[in-house]
Amino acid sequence: DHKTIYATLSQRGAFFGETCLFLNKPRSTSVCAQTFCDVFQLGKDDLFNELKRRDIDLAQMRELFFNIHRENERRNKAIEGNLIRCKEPQSKLNKIIDADNQESNEQVVPKIFLPGTSFRFIWDVFTTLGIIYYALSVLYQIAFRTVDEENTAVGIEILFDLFFIIDCYALRSTQFAFVENGILHQSKGDIIKHYKKNGMIPDVVASISLLDIIFPSYHFRLLSLVRILRLPYFLDSLCAHLDERGIRISLASNLLAKIVLLYMIACHEISCIWFIIHRYVERGKELTWATSDCPLGGDTGSDACLAMWSDELQQHNVCNMDSLNDCYIRAFHFSLTTLSTVGYGDISPATELETIWELCVVVVGACFLAALIGAFGAYLQQNDTTGRNSFYAKLDRVKQYMRFRNIPPDIQSSILFFHHCRWEASQTLDERETLSLLPQPLQLDISFAVKEKVIHTVPILESLPIIIQKRIAHALRPQVYAPRDNPIIYNVGDIG
């Protein structure tokens, strides 16, 4: 019935199916895989041919089998007896099994928290947006915001703080089930262990930033930046959600998108740190990168520069432009040219601290440059090996072969027409070559999923058992016919 479990083969080297191998009997039970596992299949003909070839005594092999068979029958009868006794209300087995069932029922999470649900998808979207918001807002508020703008942003941050508190302590640590090795884990113990291994520490550290509401200090607020470490995980999670909904994003595209996003976030953070150094650390220094940046021309520290020096106050002002946003644009320009290793030279460090920070930025930029080159290389390689470029490259080889063999033009046209039609239908030149990497049961399942509608249009085939339908679907060979090139499917007198 695919529900009652009679035995679990959990140890390495377990075997099953020997009864049918020696006695030619139908299968007495169903065997299902609960986790990912490697199974080796041994056919009857392969076994007995090898035994005969090596002069092995078949009678001795059969006697060994019958001993195992009798032991299995004895064990199966004991299991059947236990199954009967566990249904008796007064038996100890019934009480033990009821207690186990009650415990397992208590550990089942609500359906909306299961992987792949719309709730999990929307929740992960908001989580990703919250992380990106913190990555963009925290240092920006310290560097460029005025008091009025900071008060406006406090309400948004409180909402996101509460959201992440609920995410960390109420849902992700107790309710969000997960799939591992093909098994759905719903127990709270498994969920908390999985969460500890996959991001619990950054989430807990980042949640301390909520103390900023009680004890206003940017030291607490900076802790929320720890959540950036979780951004790649949630981007992968969103790709998995989209894949389940029929929107597939390749690994190369995913990698490239993540690196570009992290690159832009890094440019933003570095530009904020440049202005923090100017605004808070070096307020009393006459020569800084900001006072020496004069896009309108003029002397260092004059009113034509990003910041102006005051001899009376012995400090420079925060920003000499029309608004702090203009200063942010210049700082972002400085960061982007440095991080991309372009370095126009119009803005440069002016103090020892700025030089040290510049060196750090150059090292980070070199790492990002290598990552971007690798990601673009993977993206282009994927298009060349699996995309339309790969199709045209294979088609060129077909054309070269036909020209070498002097194939008639009408046959060449039919061959090219066939390949174009197969590519538009399946995005591959050889489906069987693609499926050959998979085990036989998966090949049957995929072939049936692709051709199920075709099978069901033929009443004779639709009436067959499902396994026969799968085998027939796998045996179907696609052919392409067109009135212009090859209109004849078969002629009168052909033998089917």
C-alpha cells in the first residue's frame, strides 16, 4: 500500500530482491528510497552466466540462498505479528507506537512554512530586500544624512528590526522546515540544528542592533551590517523559488548577478567610509581628499571644492556643494574609479589615513575584478557550450561533413530543417545524449513527462499500465516532416 513500513535498510551493503533472482517469483514488497542512495542492479542472466563461466557450484549458491530466505521468512512473520499486536489497544506496542505518533504529530510544522510555498517565497523576498536596505542605509545615514532625514529613516528601520527578530527567533529557528538529501525535515530539533549551521550566528549578532532604539548609538546600528554575509544564501534561495515556478536562472547567471550586486554594494559602502573619514575623523585637517577635490577649479580648500577650509574655525565644513547628495556622487565616483582600478587621478588621498584606506580599497578592487572576470567567463562559456552558440557550432560541423561527403543540396536542406525544428522544440540537438547521464528510471520518468499527452491521445496506449506507458514514451523517436522537403511519412506497401 506504499504506507506500511516493514523494514528499513539503513546499513551499508544491504541487499534485497534475491527471492525473485532465484525463484522467478513476483515482487512481494515495494522498495522506496528515503534518502539519496547508490543502488547497484544485478540481472539474473548476468549473475548465472558469470557463475557458470567460473565453474561455481550453483547448488551451493542456491542452498545459501534458501538459508537466507528461511531467515527472512521467520523475520517477516515476526514483523507481521508485531503489526497485528500493535493494533490491540491494551498491548505495549500500541502504547509505544501511539506515543511516537503523538510526538511526530507535534513536530509537524504548518503547511505555509514548508519549502517552496508562496509564503516562504514572499518571506525570503522581504528578507533579501531588508538585507539590501541595511547594506545601503546604515553607513549612508552616518555619512550623509541630516538629523531630520535620520528621524524619518528610524521608523523604517524599526519595522525591519522587528521583521528580522520574528524571522530569527520565531520562524527560522523553529518553524521553517527544510529539505536535505531529498528528505523533508520538520522536527524542531532538526530545524534548529540546520539553522545553527546555516546562518544563525550572523542573524543573532545582527539582531543586537535593535538596542539602538533604547540606547541610541551607531555602534549598535553597525552590527546590522553582519546580515550582508547572508545575502548570497538568500539570493540562491530566490533562484530556487523561481526555478520551482518555472523560471530557471542558470548557475552562471546567478553567480554573475551576485557578484555585480555585491560589487555595487561595496562601491556604496566604500564611498560612505570615504566621507565618514572626511566628516568625522579628519574634520580638523586642512588637506583631505574632499578639500583637494575641486571639480569647479580653484585652490585647495576654496569655495570651488567639495569642502571648504575655515581659518577662523580651524576646520572644514561638511559639504560645500548644493546638497549632501552631490557630495555622495563625488565620493561614489572616487570609490568606483579606485575599485575598478581605473584611477582617473582627479581625486586622490591626501593624508596617511586616507592612503592606508586607499590601499585597502585597491586590494578589494583587485579581488572583485578577478571575480567579475571569472563570472563573465563562466557566463560566456555556458552560452557557448549549452546555448544557441553551441547549437550553431554543432550545425557548422554538420554542414562541413555534408560538404565533405558531397551530400545533395535537397538532402542537406532536409537535414538542416530537421535540426532547426528539434532545437526549437527541445533546445538540444540530441535528447538521448542529454538523458544518458541519468539512471534508467529517471530517463523513463522524463520521457513520460515530455510525451504524456501524446500517449494519452492513443486509447490503446492509454489503457496500458503506467510503467508500460513510460517505456513506450522512452522508445518514441522524434521525426520531422515538411511538405517542401520530405512529405512522405510512409508509402503504400511499407512493412510497419
